[in-house]
Amino acid sequence: MARRGATIEIHGAVQGVGFRPFVYRLAAEIGLDGWVRNDARGVFIEVDGSAADIDSFVDRLRSELPDIAAIEEFELAWSEPRGHDGFAIMHSESSAGATALILPDLATCDACMADVRDHTNRRHRYPFTNCTNCGPRYSIIRSLPYDRPNTTMVSFTMCGECHVEYGEPTDRRFHAQPIACPSCGPTVEWIAGGDRVLGVGSIEAAATAVRSGAIVAIKGLGGYQLVVDATDVEAVARLRTRKQRPTKPFAVMVADAAGAADAIELDDDALAALGSPAAPIVISDRRIDAPITRGVAPGNPTLGVMLPTTPLHHLLLEAVGRPVVATSGNLTDEPICIDDREAMQRLGVIADGFLRHDRPIQRHVDDSVVRRIDGSMRSLRRARGYAPLPIALTRVTRPILAVGAHLKNTVAVTVGRNAFVSQHIGDLATEEADRAFRSAIDDLTAMYDVEPSIVAHDLHPGYRSTEYAVDPTRWKDAIRLGVQHHHAHLASCLADNEFEGPALGVTWDGTGFGPDGTIWGGEFLLGDAKAFDRVGHLAAFGLPGGEAAVREPRRVAASLLSAAGVSLESVTPGTGSFTDTELGIVTTMLDRGFNTPTTTSAGRLFDGVAAILGLTDINTFEGEAAIALEHVAAPTGDTYPVEIRSNVAQVVDWRPMITAILADVAAGVSAEVVSGRFHATLAEAIVRVAERVGHPTVALTGGCFQNRLLTESAANRLRGRGFVVLLHRRVPANDGGISLGQIAVAAAQ
Ligand code: ZN
Ligand code: ZN
Ligand code: FE
């Protein structure tokens, strides 16, 4: 049979996933000659063989591809045979045009854990065991292509045995860049006070400390974590005191799926997410008999649970024998710590001991968070396991850099039709966060070789992200594009759904800079990525004291009451914690409009109602009051009255609702019932506005739609009236999704 030649070029998530050994085995099995190699752009294959054999090779390449690989582009070019003899795996070449995808860090696979548990295996109890199907990726990459010298493993010289595995195409560790073993790889150590233990004994020492109530800092995949016994009331309380985090929920790490099932209600999707290579924190309803102290998530009916993500975590959890709190190693809202010396300094005041190792972490990657809302697992925080996999845009765009907003910041760049959204960076309120923000931009632009022609940013002039974007000393050739915050939310939700639009965007959150100089946040925007009309919004109210009203829901309560025409002196719930002097000042501010910016924020409306019900007077973390209101709610179909006025836009006047809530409170109706009615009222108000606007597709986006009850009530009511509903899935509805929205808006200009 006549021999033919073929060249195959593959782009996608094909590096560091065992793709080349897979190609090698397939070619050897079919009997083709040629080679496979990686470069910064993707995987290249040349084969010689019969046309039929090459056809079957191509078919099987596509159908038998390794689990975690994802092909984005596949090009086949036939040619004359090139005279290859045998099949080889060639070394990577670096070349221009980096488009190969960087893989996220992947949780340890079952085969590697079997090695770790096998007494006869040379990796028995070795905490850095990995293979081409699992282990660190994004957190160790310094540059592309993804090869060992370009990772933080460069300083570990492979031993003879590892070298053989690394070079053997049929081995699970063939070209596994972080390959390591006890004789050549990173070493774990335990440091506490004057004690220092090296090697496997260090995990036992750390476990003993955790069991006796100590706070232990662990160097994880993408940064330091703080761990305490989740069954120990006092240890959890001590962690809260030292971390200055009075009430914000902690996540829990359990040893295995059975441990997760003891802690939270698990359905098949939640179980699949927990056990996936991304291994995110899964939020679900806490089981009444969960063996976890209430202080882990005070007053919270849900719990965030994850499984061990590295052999180090597996071994520790097994040795502790109980669920542990596993929270980011940082002070309050700083980014997770990655540098060893910095960790000793910053976490030294919190942790009683350190379980650490000598493999450097190149960049911080927090744990991701997902929750089932409206029938699907949805991202609330996108980081480890997901970032920086791309979100495909509907068309090829110019190179764009988007710097996100302020809270829950992420940044993003585009290459072709891919948007690469960074890992969760956090609130840009500290120097550390600012540094993490800048390095995330440097990382993505360097790794993907992006020289942006547009830099997109929020309209808020005071955000650090905006200050960075408009600084004329950088990105000198790029156009600046200010994107309205809620327009970015709408565009993000459309992009997440690969829907061009237009849609009615119900964009509800805490704060966004409005072009009219007021603070937006309860918006109905009709449009697409290109343009929007503000077709509706909540009736505006004052925020006495501005930022102070964001921290103190009781100030918002005072504002809502005064708007509803209620004398503040006569009402105690919510405003009862004010001293007479404070109440006097707030009243004066509201009466005179002094230091009282105007807002249409839905998030603040939640805050105010939570305070009226006496749930939260003062927030200790962002969203606390609104979350408390969601958690207390007894779901119901009953609604309060609201009035919808048509002016230039549909204005949802919530004052009749406040009056009705006060009547309920006075009649002794419980907070559970009032909150249930409040949620139903807002869901119904959304439907009424949607019906007046009359557009068939409605996108629910913005931080308020992390609220499961609000989202599900609104989505169900909308569908019941014939609307198509779009919700976020891969990127968060909160400001973590803003950078993607800014990309979409910039791409549409
Ligand atoms: Zn593995
Ligand atoms: Zn070795
Ligand atoms: Fe927002």
C-alpha cells in the first residue's frame, strides 16, 4: 500500500496531561513512523504510513484522548512521506506565538495515592507524588513551554529511577514535569518553636499538634493554609481570634467522600465536583449531625467542604483522623501567602507550627468554591483547578487586557478567541493584594505573549485597578476603555453562556459606579456586550456616611425607614444599637443629604432589611448581613406590595414593602417568614419589570445572585411566565466575573 505523510497540529489543553505518551502509544500500536513534540503553541505530530492507518490514527487521537486533555483546534495536512523510521518523542522547542494552554493544578489521582499507600512502593508515604494525570501545574510554571526547567522543580535533579520513568513512554510519569521521589524530590519539614522534624515524621508531628488543638500552617499547592481540628470548639475560636475573623465561615477538609457525606448533603453533582481533578470547595447544606463544631460557620445552615488535594493533605488528614478547618493562610483579607519567609513572618502570629517544604510556589492560587444553584454546580470563586483555563469567546478578538473591579478581583487577557481569566486575587485593599494583582497581569501577559491593544477597566476612578489601567507609563500603545460595572456583569453572564444577546440583564450587587454619579446596584440593563439601556432600577435611597453605611447595615435600615416615612425614634429593631448621638447624626445626614450618597443598590436593600430584622447591625465581612438574611429565610410564595413606576425607566418602589415588613415585625411575625416574603417579593418584582420590558431572555448577574433563594425564586418565576433565563456557570456572578465582562465589552467595540 502506498505510503503517505501527514502533519498534525493540535491546540488546547494538551501539555502536561500525558498527551505525548498517548500519541506515542497510539502510533506504536497502529505501526506509524514519525514523531510528536510540544512547543509553546501546542503539540505537533508528523507521521508516515498508509492512508487508512493515518485515518484511524486521527480518529483514535480524537476519540481516545486522555481524560483531562481538551482539544481546541485540530489541523491535519497530508503530504508526501518524509522517510521516518520508528516513532519518537522529540524535545520541546520554544518558539514565538505562545498559545498552548497552561493547565491548572490537579488533585492527586487514585493511582498516585495507591502508590503512596503501598508499603512496597518507593513512593510509600511520599507527599509530593504526582504523575501526568495529577499534581502541580499553574502554581509551579515560570514560563512556557511547560517543561521541567521552566518550573520551580528546576532545582531538584531527577534521580536515576525517576529519570527512567520520565523517559519511558509507557509510564504514567512519562514527561511528568514535577516527577519526584523521596531520594530526589522536595522534602517536607515540621517547625514548631525549637522543634524541627524532617521527612515523613513531620506529618505525624503536625497531626499530633492539630489533634491537641494547635493551629498549623501548611504549605499547600497554591499557598499556605491554616489548619485546626474542626471538632475542637476552642481551637476554632482561637483561630478566629488570631486571624481577626469573628464570623466569616471557614472551609472544612475531610479525608474522603464518606467524610464529606457525614458533613454535608451530597447529591451526585456535588460528589462529582468534590472528586474532580479541580477538587473545589463545595458548599452545601450542613447535615444536622455533622461532626463539626458550629464555630466553623456560625449561624450558617451551609458548610463548605473539600477533599485533600495533594498526598501531603491526604497523609495529614489520615493522621489527624478528624475533619479540619482549612482556610487561606493570610491575615483577614490579604491574598494567600506563598513565600516561605513571608509566611513565617505574617503567619507566625497565628500559627503554632509550620508544615512546609522546599518546592517554591510560583504564584498564589486559592481554593475554588462551587455551589449548586438552580440545578447546576456554579462557580463562586474560580481559582485552583480551573484558572487559567480559557473561556472561549464567540469570535476572535484583538489582544485585550481587562483589570477587573475592586472586590473579588480577577484580571483577564485574550489570545485569538480565548479569554484567559486569572485566578481569584481578592479585594484590592492591601499592598499584598496590589502586588498579587500586578503579578497576575505580568504572568498572563508574559506567558501568553500579549501586548494589549485595549486595556479595559471599571469606571470607578478610585479603584486601584482603574489607577493601574489609566497610568500612561504602561501599555503605551493601548487604548483605554472604561466599562460600566453592571454592563460588565451583563456581558460576563452573556459570555459565560456563549450567548451574543441582547438580553435583559438583572444586574444586582452591592456597589458599582454609575455614569450619572450615583452608586448603582439594583439595575435592569437591556443590551449586549456592545451597548445597553438602563431600562429599570430600584428606587434610590441614601447611604448616610457613605462607606460607613456599607459596613453598618443599621445605617441603611435607618435610611429605608426614613424613606418609608417612619420616625426613627419610634422604631427599635435594627436601629436599636445606635446610641442617641449616633442616631442623631444619622438622622441629620438623612434629612439634609449631607455625606449621604444616593444608591439604587439591591445589596444594600438586603443589608437594610437584615438590620431591620435585627440580624446584623454591623458587617464583619462583605455581604454578611445579606447572607444572614438569605440563611434565615423560610421560602414562601407570599409577597409584600411594591409599586413599579414607569418613568424614563421602570422604577421598583420598595417603600410599600418596608411599611408591610414593619407591620409584620410589630405583629410578631418571625424573621424567617419576613425574609421568605422579602425574597419572594424581589423575585416577583424582577418578573414584573421583565414583563414590562418585554424582552424574552433575562440574565441574572451580580453578587446578589450568589443568593440561592433569590436566584432560584426569580428563575422559576421568570420561566413560569415564559422567559429564557441565563445564569453564570463557569465564572462567578460576583465581581470575580467582571474581568471577563470587560473583555467581552472591549471585544465588541
Ligand atoms: Zn497521579
Ligand atoms: Zn527520584
Ligand atoms: Fe458587582
